[in-house]
Amino acid sequence: MFKRLACAAVTAIFITSPLLATEIERVEPPFWWQGFEHTELQLLIYGEGIGEFEPSVDYDGVTLARVEKVKSPNYLFVYLAIDASAEDGWLDLVFTNGSETIDYRYELREKNPDPAYTEGFSQKDAIYLLMPDRFANGDTSNDVSEKLGDVLDRDDDYARHGGDLAGIVENLDYIADMGFTQIWINPILENRVARASYHGYSTTDYYLVDPRFGTNEQYRELVSTARDKGVGIIMDLIVNHIGDGHWWMDDLPTDDWLNFQDERTITSHARTVNQDPYASDYDRMMHVEGWFDTSMPDLNQQNPLLADYLIQNAIWWIEYVGLTGIRQDTWPYPYKGFMSEWARRIMEEYPHFNIVGEEWSLNPAIVSYWQRGKENPDGYVSYLPSVFDFALQDALVASLTEEVPDWDSVWKKTYESIANDFMFPDPSNIVIFPDNHDMDRIYTQLGEDYDLYRMAMVFFATMRGIPQFFYGDEILMSHTGTSSHGALRIDMPGGWEGDDRDAFSGDNLSDDESRAQNLVRKLLNWRKSADVIHSGAYMHFAPIKDVFAYFRYDDTDTVMVVFNRSDETETLGLSRFAERLQGATFGTDVLSGKRFSMKKQLVLEPRSVLLLELE
């Protein structure tokens, strides 16, 4: 018998033996494309006893490259060589074991030739990070899956709340209207785990959207609809680990498919072993091979069959839906040689794509090690285009909240954090952010102080790099008194029928929430057309006490950003900025519309920021 595959293709099996005991339950990837640079395709074939069969293929331009049989008799890894002459169509795969024969039809599609289909996110973009379960419930019929378990309970921070892909589609106009041009969606693939499956970081099927979010085709439609509105989709993927409900766990292919396959051993989390010239082999092993959590089996990417599988999976999703980027979780935890090859293969197929890796470190020497183009002392070559700037986030919050000696500047940490850009091959392709799904919300971090929040929003919208904001930041979401992940990942108001507040329409928001929303909307819509922010140079001047100023400029435009954290009015002399003012006589504040003389000095209101377009 044949189990329905999780894809849009129709696949047929023809059985020629009346006594057949073997079933083909899965073929992954479920279909493929011709036209890739890498011409070899691995097919994972799964079914009881399929390992006893010998495969063959009959299709012009496609040949059988090799077959890998493994310890479990229920797997075959079939490698096909796809010549450039191969046309799209249906391959006839034949599996033979004595008198038993299985004919399987496999679809080969034509790769999308338009580079814009997978053009990556860049500094011209502003990213909206959302957790689908907590954003909006557009389809209540998929709220519960008896097959997958995990209860629906909006009163429980760690239960599922029902948000889905349909909810995102319904609110794409809101996201685009706010000025966002990319959406990073927390993982949407199946999570068959008993508790806290809502966050998505325990993948149990690499080719299936979790049915509580929707279907593969709905995901594809979401990406297409968003693209039509000028918004790209960044997929969140995890190659370091799976959830312990993954279908592999019932029948592992090999004895080394997982690290610590026979005992659940937790990682040391000593991420610096990747760069540390003095690290022991034992410490390196314990970091890389240990499990991230007892419910998250650690994948052994040194197994070449698994490595090929994970690389192809990423390419499959990029091509299938037309992604503009991938956010790769826990970047420094897998084997770093594999991560280099994973990124290289993707960028080989999609040179204009973008990938951002999560390395949660405040040390720029550690983070910059992973960015493409870095010449590392140990010779490690990375192909990862982008990284997250956790150090800048930490420094900015410190500059807005900490006190310093009278002789020092509150902005020193931020200034010096940016000065560390000499360590990065490409500072413009770094993702910057006020917060994310794993840390306190920015309004909470800033003590629910609106003036400080306003400064933070302007900073991240105008600083070098690619800004990312967490859903709800635009309406001052906060969670004072707790740092529980469930609490900071609260439901977006208006995303559920019956909500008494609606962020999407603005109904019943407080005055401060509406003010914040209007600020972000104005700021990001201005940023959309501000080429000087997208591709202009950056120059800052050493901060003095509570005042910090920097410039974004190109051959035609100059923007000056000035912060005053003081509770007092400050008068800022302009003579020391002459090399960047270059004779400008006026500056218009983007947010207030006020016009300022740039001849001698600026009067800065207490706890304020100016975003000045110079003329």
C-alpha cells in the first residue's frame, strides 16, 4: 500500500507481485528539479524491507550513480545523476527483489529561471519576526491534531494558541503597511512533541509543514502572496537537532545517525571551542555532539548520507516556495565543516540568496569568524553571508539604561561596539535587532520608558546592517515581572476572534501603543525609499556625555542622527561635524517635520532623537 506523501506532486506505485510484502512509505525529497549546478540527487527511500531491493531508472539524461544500503533494512539511499539534457517529467524508478518489482514514478520539475524568485534579503529590507502560533488564527479548523497531540489552551503560555499560516496571510497588508519588507517566521515544520510544540524548534518531519499551521501548499501560497505585496519570506531551519518525535527515531538508518545515539548526553554549550586554539578534543566533542536538550536528539552531520539529506532539504524549500532567506538556528553547534559545506552548496545554487546564522555571542571576534570572507587564523572558510549582532543589541540597551561616571559617555559601549566592525568582512550584511523571540522584549528591557523606546527604534532603523523587529514591538508589548519565554511570546492582539484589542486595525489600543505604532510605521516607510540608509556609508563621532551623533551618506544625500539621553536640554556645537555636514545649512527631522538650522548649533530636547535629512 502507499502512504500519501506530503507534497503537491502525485506519485504512483505499481506492484507486479501478488505476494508483495514491501511498501514504499516515503521518498524524500518528494520531487526535484533539473537545472542545478550540483547534478547529483540523493533519494531517501523508506519502506519495510526496501533495503533488499535493487533500484534502476529509465529516463533520458538521468542515470543511477550509486546505491547506499544501511543497517536498517527499511532504507535505501539512491543517488541519481541528472544531466543538463534531462527534461522535466516523470522518472520511472524500478525496485526489484527476485520476483518482486515495484515501479515508482518520480517527478522532475524545471527549476525557476528567474533570479528574483529567490533574491535574498539585504540592507534595503526591514524584517518582521513572528511566531506563527502567537500571531493570528486564520483557520480554526486546524487548531487541534489528535495525531500530533499537545493541547490548545490560550491560558497556558506553553500550550498551542492556534495561530497559523492563514492568520499571517490575512494580515500581510498590515505588515506591508507598517513598512516591513521581509518576514522571518519561526519554524513551521511538523513538531510532534508532547509539550511546548508551539515554538517549532523540534522538527519531526523535514518535508512537512505542521498541519496545525497549514499545508505545504498553503506555505507556498503565503510566500507567493507576500511576494506580490513586496514582502519576502525567511524560513527558520534547524540542522543541529530534531525533536524526539521525529519518524526517524522509530527506525534509525544507521548506528551513527545521531550523536550519543545510545544515551542522551547534553551539550556543554562551550561554543568558543570552534575558535579556541587551546581547546581539547574532548571539549570540542562535548559541545558539538552533545544534545541541545534531552528531547532534541543531536544529528551527526559527519554521516555523509545525513549531510546530503540536510543540504538537499534546504535547497528543496528554497526552490519549492521561493524563499528570500534562511535563518539557521544554533549555528555553532553542528560540525563546522558541515555548516561550511551546507552554506556553500546553497549559495552555489542561489548566488543572490541570503542566510543568517544564530551565534549568540557578545564577542565580535567569535561572531565574525562565521561570516563569509573572513580570513581566520585556523584556516576555516565559511560561506555564511550574514550573522546576528547580539553585541550591538546588548550595547544599545546598556547605553539607554545604565549610568556611567561623569567623565564618561553613556554611549561609549554602543560607539565601541560599532567600532568593532573592522572584524567583519561585510558589516552591511549583519542583522541588527532590538530583541527577538528568545530575549525580553525591548520595551521591557527599557523599563517601559517610551522616550528610550523611541531612540531604540530610530537607532535600529538607521544603523548599518539589516534591522529585524519582533512582532508586537510596534505596540509596546511588554512582560514586566517575568522573563518566561511563554510570556514574552504573547498573542498579537486582534489575531483571534473576540479579542478586545486589535493591533491590526488599531481598535482599542492605548494612546502610547498607537503612538508607538505610528512611529514605527512612519520610520520604516521612510526607510523603504531611503537609499542612503540601504547602501550609504556610515560615519560616527565620538560621543560626549549623553549625546551621540552619526551620519549615513552617499554622493547625493546625507542623514544625521543625533541622540540626547540626558534629562536636560543640550546644546550641540556643529563645528566638529564639518567634514560630514559639508556646508549643509538646514536639516529636516523625518519624524516631526521640523526644520533646523545647521549653521552653528543644534538645541536637543531632553531624552530625544533627531533624524535629519540635510540640505
